[in-house]
Amino acid sequence: MQTQIKPCAKCGAYPYFDDINPFAVRCQNPECPNGCDYVAHDANLDALAQKWNNLQSRTVFSLCVMIPGELPSLNQIIDADRCNRFVGAKLKRQAMNTVVPYLPRTPLSTPVAVDIHFCSKNARRDPDNIAAGATKIIFDAMQRAGILENDGQKQIAELHYTFSIDPKNPHICATFTPVVK
């Protein structure tokens, strides 16, 4: 890695790099407002270091949130609601609690363009059901955490989905890019 790393603009601690793929950079201080949850991802360590430095300089860049595992599909949410409204509410609450630890702690400036990549463990679930259920859960969790003021069309300017399969590492990677007005 060639790029000189800047300390965290909020607490002064230097970041650490996770060796997950894609690589992630996080603030070391768990008490920091940037926190360990403020994560950028990239396949190249130099590009990742540059993204971290841009964040500390408060220049615009894309924020990528990686959520391990899979979230309930739209069909699973509907089935739970049909069973009993309390079962449906519990499923959604549990899924949102799964997402919250991976979200940044500071609000996003809106509007944003959102690219969500779903990496499933198999091809059994329909892409539209995967996207609808997970998107609803992610955006509602972001609203509850105060990261998004709302998840309406004024805040979410664009929404794009991609899909792949990895039986060993299912995950969701959501990239939020501020839209310049």
C-alpha cells in the first residue's frame, strides 16, 4: 500500500484494514462517531485508503455497507404476515436488528443513488423477491437509525440491483453515492 493514511477526523485514531474480500477500512475507536460501522469497501487497498482519506477530508465518495448473510425475501415476509401480524413484525424487527450494526453512524446527505449487490448462497430464490424484501429492511433500518431522513423518492434518486451466487459467502453490499444536484 502506497497511500499515506490519515487519522480519523472525528477521534484522531488511525484506521485498521480488514482482510475480508473486498477489503474494508474501519476506525479503531469503537466510541468514535465514525465508529467501526463506518465502512468503505474496495478490492484494491490503495483505492480503499484513498476512500478513507477522502472521507476524513469530507469530500464526496461512495459509501459501501456490507451485510453478511441473507435477509428475508418478500415472500418470507408476506408468509409471516399471513401467519400472524406479530410473527411478521418479529421477522422484520429481527432482520432490521441484523442490519443495524453494519450501518454508518452519521446521516447520509441526500439524494443518493443506491447500488445493491446480492450474493446468495444458491439460485433458489427469485431476484425480485430477494431485492424487494432486503431493500425494505435495509432502508427501514437506516431510517430507524437516523441515517436516512426518509426512504422516499426525494432521498433515493436511483436504485440499481445486481445478483450473484457464492455458497460459502452470502452477503449484501449496498453502495450509497451522493447525487450532485
